Amino acid sequence: MFDRSRPSYALFQHELFFGSYLLITFLRLMFTQGLFGMDTLVYFIGLVFALTLIYYEQRTHTSAALRWRLLFYPIVMNVYFQQMRSAVPAITPERFDANLRAIDRALLGDTPSILWQHLANPALTEILSLCYLFFFPYLLLAVVVHFIGPIERCKTFVVGLFSLYGIGFLGYTLVPAAGPYLAFNEAFDSSLIAGPVSKFNDELVRMGSSGVDVFPSLHVAVSLFILGFDFQHNKRRFWIFLIPCIGLWCSTLYLRYHYLIDVLCGILLASWALWIANRYELSKETAI
């Protein structure tokens, strides 16, 4: 029988993947900013905090320590998303919008937001802007629901979601891109701003974007993961949020924020994260 009195310091899967993102970015920053660069230090501090929480939880085996170990990732996810504003330009000035558009051209002839611009109308823009904004309360609700729920279900959710975020953030740093609405603004005949909702959404995106948050589409990956997790564990929430999520996925292309390849890779990333979560849950059941 496994002796819980002796610490194992085993990592959850999300700690491995998100930690790899922190470590790889830290090492890349060391070569460009040096050890005492501001971004380098921020990533170093994140690694130290993560390891400290693992050590503390394994030494104490308390429920509070475990919840802090898990809660670290929803908190720092927002910190490091914004940190990429300065960290990624410090690593490389290169942007891959032309490459991503070239992939879409090979698949469709051009990226969907350019091909579909003749379909734009004020009512549709307002509706899809609302769908895009839905992502933020949907993510917050999912995190809150699982953190106030049973700890074992919370662990499974966190393992999947923040493995996804770790790989997704690594994608932002390795393939930084701005999105069609910025990189190819001249390809669009007119602005999509149509009313108060689309205006608010546009201002929020321009203010909150890290400037490199395109590949893969985490709006698609995260919402699809949460929806898939609910399909397995809470069918009622799944059916409630299915239609808004479909609108959200369509909005990423219609509103000119993403390329088709971003969305496709977001779908693959969500599927992989669900597999990680299911694999973790199965391992717990086998260990009992």
C-alpha cells in the first residue's frame, strides 16, 4: 500500500506541461534578456512558487495545501498571459501571420475571415461579439464550480485544463502572431464595429490581448475542453452551454481574430486535454 506519510513529490500532468512552458520560456529569456531581465525573473519566480507549493503539499498532506497547489494555475495563467506582451518580443520580433495565412490558403484559398467578409452585417456582428465575450464568464464559472466541488473532480479538471494552457501558451511563444484583423487589416473592405456590444468587445480585445495570442486558438480549445468535460460529468451544463459555445467558435473566425489553422489546432488541443484528464481519472480508479 502507498504510504501517504512519505512524500513522493510526483507531479500532476498539468504541472509537467505548464511547468515546461515556464521553464522553456525562462531559458529562452535568459539567452536574450539575461538572468536579471524583468521577464526572466518573472518566469523564474513562477517556477519557484510552483515547486514550493508541490513541496509544501507533499510535506503536509492537507486539503488546504492541495487546493493552493491546484489554485496556483488559474491565478498565474492570467499573469503569464499578460507577461507575454513583453516576454515574447524580448525573445523574438518575428510574427507568423503570413505563415498561418499561407496554411489557410492551401486549405481554402484564403483565411475564412477574408473569404467571409461579404457575409458581415450589423446584427450578426453584435450576436457573434456577444458569443465571443461569453468565453470569459464561461471559463470563470467552470473554474469556480470545480474548485468549490469535490476535490477529486477538481483535480481531474485542473489536470486537463492547465495541461491545455501549458501547451497553448507554449504555442503563443513559439508561433507568435497578431491575427488577421491586425496583420492583414488592408484586406478587409470595412470595419466590423456595428453597435455597443461589438464596440465593447473590440476595445476589450485590443486592450487585453498579449499581441501574440493566436496560435492555437485557446478560445476554441478551452471552451471545447470545458464543454467536453461537462458532457462526461454534467450533461445538464453541457446542453445549456452548447449553443453559446458553437457561436463562440464561429466568432473567432468571423470577427477576424483567428486563422482556420488556429481553430483546427485548438480542437486537437482540447481533444488531447480531455484524453489527459480521462487518463488521470482512470489512473486514480485503478490505484484504489
